[in-house]
Amino acid sequence: MQTIIGLSPGSRHIGVAVLQDGTLKEWRITGIRAGMLEQKVQMLRRMLDRLYNSYQPTSIAIKGVRPSKNFLQLNRVTREIKQFAQERDMNMRIFSLGQLKNILKVPNRKDRCFMADVIAEHYPVLYSELQQRIVRNNSYSLKLFEAVVVAWAGSVTEA
């Protein structure tokens, strides 16, 4: 059974998705707002432990981080995810936004919102989330769709 955890890390939220044999099993946004970096790392570790114990994933796929004002913090989060995967002998892939657009066959000029539309076509259960995102216009909710895209990209490139 192929089980992939998809993650889209941010400084305050992380998008999470789990695919088992191509079926979307879990998707959500988790707040990691704790102030100190060590607290965020502990929260991240607990979340990854829960996902690992629940699904026994074979791989983790994450959206790479771009340099920003929180770059050092996001790099630490990425390093923790890598370490978690290594400790459990899991495959790990990091995808750039450009790679995700190529895998989804999204024109480069299109934005992340367009990727959310495309992945919702693959997983219609996400349409209600997509409608909520449009109504609320929360940019952080894109993390959820990015996590699903990353998990899906991991599954199609691993197969």
C-alpha cells in the first residue's frame, strides 16, 4: 500500500494531506502558532507522530520554502520533517512551486489558486473547501490545497 503524507509548511500554519493508494484520507490546516521555535518543532513532531501511527506512510512530500522573512524558521521546520522521515526510513521529496505546476500541467503564469481548482477536479470532496476559501479569501487556506497537490505529486512521481 502506498501512503504519502503531503505537507505545505508555513510560519504559522501547515497544510496536511494523506493519500493512500491515490485516495485522499485526510486533509486539513494545522496551526503551529506557538511563539518559540522549539515549541513549534515539538508541535510539528507530535503531529507527524500521530500521522505516522495512524497511517504508516511510506513517503513524505513537502512543498519547498522560498526565501522570506521567516526563511530560517521554515528551514528549521523542513529540517525537522527530513529528520523525521530519515528516522523512520521513509522516502522524502521536496517540490518547488514550479515543479508542482509542471506535474499538474498548470500554465506557469497561473497562480496557486488555479492549482487549488485543478486538484479539486481530481478530488471533488475538496470542492466545499474550495468554495469556503473563495468566500473567506483566506490565503493561508491555500496551504491545504498545496498539501494535497504535494501528496498527489509525490504519488504520481513515485509510482
